[in-house]
Amino acid sequence: MEIVTSIGQITWGVVLVLLGFNALIVVHEFGHFVVARWCGVRCDKFYIWFDAFGFRFFRFQWGETEYGLGWLPLGGYVKMYGQEDNPGEVRAEMGRAKLAVADPEPFPGPETLSDDVAQPGKTRYAPNSYLGKTVLQRMTIIVAGVVMNLIFAFVFATAAYMVGVEEAAPVIGDVVPGSPAWQAGLRGGDEFVMVNGNQARTFSDLIPNLIAAGFVDLQIRREGIPELLEVHVPGWKKNNDLQKTVGIRNEGTAKLTPVKEIPDQIKNPEAKDHVALYPGMFWNAMKAFPEGCEIKKIDDVPVLSGTELTRELYRKIDRPITLTLQASEGAGDAVESVVLLPIPMKTLRAVAGKTGENAGPESATPEFAMGEITALMDDCEAKKLGIEPGDVLLSVDGRRADPLRLPYEMRLKANAARLETTTPETATTETMTAGSTTVKLLVRKKDGSEKTFDVPLLQDAVGAEVVNPQDDIACSQLGIAYRIAGLLKKDGTVGQVSALTLVQPRLPKLMPYVGTSFCSLGGDDEKQDVEYIDLGTKVDLPFLLLYALQSPQLEEGTSVRLVVDGKPEEFELANAPAWFGANRNLDHVLKKKMVLIQATGWEACTLGFEKTVDSTLLVYSVLHGLVNGSVSAKGMGGPVLILGLAYRIAFMGAAAYLMFLCIISANLAVMNILPIPMLDGGHLMFLAYEGLTGREPNPVVFEILCWLGLFLILSLMVWVCLLDFSLIKRM
């Protein structure tokens, strides 16, 4: 029965995709067809999909037009008498439409010809041909397809808002370490109400404003501050980013995903090859709420939002916490409590007889060297005291600065309490007095000199976690972001790590980064190697050490091989005894904060019109970004990516799919109107030349330009298909 249900779901998804995309083809070509017939042009063919090489699924004749379904699903076309898109047939079709050779009927008299045809000195074409119409009429025919796409984009968007569009709320959840948003002091819980002078309804409103302007001027509503804050955040593009960002992520909630929505491999913590993502008692508590639940308290502290939840997790990062879970609205009043112990961070440990002498003695933890400071918060004391990007932090209160543990250690100091260290195995605590809230930093300046700074810690700073490749490490309590220079060798020099390989028996699917440019799988049924190789000369150590290796699916003892200065070094994963992660794997099940936008009548039409305009302008902004380099050409998507995305969105509800069709329809309108021969915009370009000069384009030049346009279009298709099939890596 499950197989039948799956087949039915797949079939329904395919049907929705076919209906949606073919609707876009039909409305575009129908625009050309209707206006052409209205102008008196004979239409020989109306085809959905292309009947290349004469092959088609079916055809039928109705009046003077042949209707059919081709076999090549790359669009459709209307074949008008006297108009030809095939560069090799252009001159032949023009000759066919000339009155002298084309029409067996008697020549019409001057009184029956259009003004263009009747004028002496001009080529005379059959009055029912495309070429026999005035320039204005032909322009109207050409532009009709684009207009229909825009009209239907508006229709789709309006219908979506009538159904109700659910999008991410314009509230910041956290910031990317070292990003412009982090430097500007934006924090979780900040709500942006205006972006570049425009009202912000959803989180995605940032994107078109950023792409168009290269920056965003935000008006921020922050809890506890009555006035709106005005913050300027410049765009930011790291080496492998596909487009500019500002470095913010949308806010989560304290609501947990219902059990039925969690993948089966997570539901089964007893599976032989799986390490459970959650402690058993937490999983059992979640099963008591099949319709989902919400975290109401951490210990005795109420949590009303994802930001408050995150803040409380950071405050109690090293202690056991008690979660109070309550059923979601409409699912009863059930309440349950569960204790979550701190989850230790994983670190590397040397292996006897395998680890080279550069990494230290057996069972020792390899040390990594601080890299240069990459960014500072705008208003932090460290920046005011003279610390700059390019400086290197050497020590904190007389102890060598550990780039991996520094944010955790400073967070504990800033908590201004006693430091409790808990291990899940023993559930015992040791206490030590926390340091003062001012620390002494020894910094090596860019000129090579060393200088000491007394820096007060920021008490309310919530950590910005490394979760993506190329993320810097941020110590928000100090207001600095930095990189890792490499592995610190025994002789005091820094070794460059060029590869990292994991080896674990019967490794489950590790994380969503498998298969991308920096991660590849190999091995047999008994073991798999996962190798991370950066496109540059070094691997991305912050991401690998602070995120990838922290996967709860990786067991203690997993073999890790580093290539340091060209030589392999063997290590294994080990739980750090006094170093804990903040999120306790809750980020895997927390829902994002969403906002429902629903309207009727004129309000829905207004929202639909605004969405259509925004979607259209966004395409032009992206094209401009491709030209000036602010958007990477590797961010383009071809038919495989777009159809795959459409298939997934089709199962997200009617509103999401209608909005997707609005965006695609606006894209088609813009792409078709580009001044490239073979496209509608190319035809308009030639017609504009004819209207301004009073003469037709030279047939030879016209044909050559059409061939060039075809080459450009085919080259673009090859490029996006190579991207779609990962033959060219996007990152």
C-alpha cells in the first residue's frame, strides 16, 4: 500500500509540474497567436514543445493552423507566415512571403495593401504575412507573449495571496560570524521593518533590495528600545559565494517539528548503524506530542521566542537544563518535562604509532594557531582601543589563545557566574571561579610589534556560530572575528592542512554537504572515507572542526587523517572534557518563525502587482549583478534544477506553487525581452532599426546575427546544464 501511495504522490507531483510549466508556455505563445490573428497574420503552426526533426506526439488541423505537441520540452512556438526563427530558413521564408513568388492568388491592388506594402521602393509582401504588416503591428505581435507572461505572473501572485502565503518573518535569528551584519551589531530577535525605504513584510524582502543597491539600510525594532534603530549594512561576498549577502539568518521559534515530519533514520535511535541525534528521554518526550509541541521553559525561565531560547541555552551552556514541553495549539494541554545534559564538543586526539611527531605525543590534543583578525564589531572596545583587522591575538590573561575554544571560554567569563563543568557520563560537576569581566589581550600588530590591551567583555553578546564553509570564528564577547592559521607544530611553526579524511565503519549519510565541491565519498560496504579538499591550498578548518566534526552521527573514536605540509597525520575523535556546544542538537527540530500573508479583493491584487514588479526587477538586478560580478554565473539554474525545485515546491501547498509560477513567469518575460537575436527582444531590436531607418535589415547581416544569437542561447543552455549535472561545481 505504501508503494501505491508513493507512486500516486510522485505522479501527482509530476502532473502539477507539467501543468504549471506548460501553462506558462501556452500563455506566452497564445499572446503571440491572438495578436497575430487580430492583425490579420496567417498562423501556420501552434506547438507546445518543439517538433524538432519533424517528430511530434500528435497534431491536428483547425482552420488554417496546425496545432500539435512536439517531443522536445524546451518551450513552444507559433509559426507565422513570413516569420522564421531558424537562421538557416530566414531568407527562404522572407522570399516565400514576397508577393512575386509566394502567393498564387492575383496580386491585390494598392487599395487593399497595407501602407508599408503599398509604398513604392519597398519590398512588397503578402498582406496576410507577418512581413506584410506595419512595424508597429509586428512589434505588438512580438511583445504580446511577454505581456501575457507578466499578466499571468500577476494572476498567479494574486491567487497565491488569496490562498495565503507563508514566508519567513522579517526577524533575525542569528548572524554570520565576521559578516557586515555581525560588525554592525545586529543580533537575534532584531526585526527589520524597513529595507532601503521599503516596508519589509518577509525575510526575503532583503534579497531584491540588496541585489539592486549592493547594501541595505535597515530600520530595526529591538526589544527594550522604544525607538527604531537605523543600521547601514553593506553587501558582502566571500570567495565562493554566488551573490552578495549581509550575513543574517532568519529566526527560529521554540516550536518543535512534529514526529511525523522527522526522517525515519532519526526516529529509530536503535538502528545498528545510527547514533541518535537526541538523548533517548528527549526523543520519548517528543513522541508524546505527535502533532508537535513547544518549549515553554528552560528550567524556570519562560521562553517566548527562538531568540530567548538561544539566549538561555548560551547562559547555561555547561549545565544540565530542564525543558518544559507543551502540546501545540489545538493538540490538548499535555505538558512534559525532560532533562538535557550538556553535549560535549568533539576534538582531535593523537593516536599511538600513527600521529607524526609534529602533532604532539600520544593521546595529546593537537593545537591550532590563531590566524589574523578578519573583522571587529563597530562599537566594541577592542576596536576603540586600536585592535585592527590583520592583527593576531596571541594570548588572553597570559594563556595562549586557542582559536577553537576561545569563544566558549570568553562566554563562560561573560556569564559572570561560577563555571560548572558537567560530563554526560558522570553527571558530576566541578567548580572553579570565573575570571573577571575584563581580560588582558596580547596582540601582535600588523607591523610585527606586540601590544597589550585590557578589554572589557560584552555581557549580552550571543555567539555567532560557524555553520557554513568560509565562516570565520567569532568571539562576540571580545568583538573580534578571526581565522585559523593552521596546525601548531612542536617547533613552534604553523603547518598548513591541505586535506582532512574521515574513516568510520558503515558511515551513515553524514550531512547535507556530501557531494559538493569540498566533500567526496568513497569506500565499500564496510567502510566509507569522507574526504574534504578545499579549492584553495588549505581546507576550511573552522567549518570542519567546529561544525562538520560535531555531527552527532560521528562516534567517538572515528579516525581522522589530516595532511599537514604534505604529510599525513592520524588522529581520532574524542569528547572534550570541559567544552560544550550550545544548541544541544535542538537546531535540528526547531521550526522557523513564519508569517502568513493573506488578502482578498483589491488588497490581494495590490500585493500581486507588487510581487510581479519585484520579481521582474529582481531578474534585471541579477542580470546586472552577473555583468558587474556581484552575482556569480555559477548561481544560474537550468531546466533540471528548475524542474526539481518545482517538484519539491508543488508539495508545499497551492500558495507556494502559485508564487513559484509567478516568479518563473516573470523570469520568462524578462529573458524573452532581452535584445538577443532569436528571442522576442532580438526581433524588437530589428524592428526598432527598421522603424528608425525606414528600411529592412540587410538579410545577410540579419541571418548572421541570428546564428550568433542561436550560438549564445545554446552556449547558455550547455552552461546551465553542466551546472545542473554538477559537471561544473557551483562552489
